[in-house]
Amino acid sequence: MRFLSVFKTTERTAPPSAEEMANMGRLIQEGMKAGWLISTEGCLPTSLGARVRRSGGNLTVTDGPFAETKEAIGGFAILQAKSKEEAIELTRNFLKISGEGECELRQLYEPDSAPCQVSSHEAAELALRG
């Protein structure tokens, strides 16, 4: 099973320290070598981002920074795990290294392991989205 882990934290005003980068680098290297980490990326500050929203048929674009946001997406990881419980444990280990924040953990859609029955039309739409 594959899981998306989205790390949310208070936006930092300074880059990570050399020690934080070294600790995260070791965790990433370990995860890639062991096969449980498929991909990971960190995000730059929201001041460099934008939000694109569709509501009521209208599209709006809001440039960052996003002052009303208490937590910003700090990064993400794609995990390979045998179960949700294993993915949770991998995420707990990540949070021990990353510091304050939370991860939203979501299982990724795979046709052969979908948790519920979906029609072929719904499966096609899910595949297009992800």
C-alpha cells in the first residue's frame, strides 16, 4: 500500500539548521534504502506560492503569503507500507526528527486494493485525479 503523508507546521522564517538537515538527510537515506520511502519533498515559504480556487464557476488566484494560515504545508512524502498501522509508525518516526507539526496520512488509490467497491466510471475518475 502507498500512503501520502502531508506535513503541516507553523511556517518558519529561517531555514533548517545544519543539524536538522543532517538528521533529515539520514532518515531520507535510510527510508529510500529500506524501500519504505518512495518520494519526499520540502516546500518553500508560502510567500512564493499561490492558491487557485474554483467556487460557483469562478476561478480566483491568491498570491502568498497566506496570513490567515496557522499551519502551512511544510512538505510531503510517499510511503510504502504493509498496513495503515505501519504507515502511522513511519510517520511517528518522521515527526521525531521534523519537530513540531502534524502529518495528514492518506492511503493512495490503487485499483487492486481499493478499500471500497467503486464503479468503473468512478475508478476512471479516481485514476485521472491521482
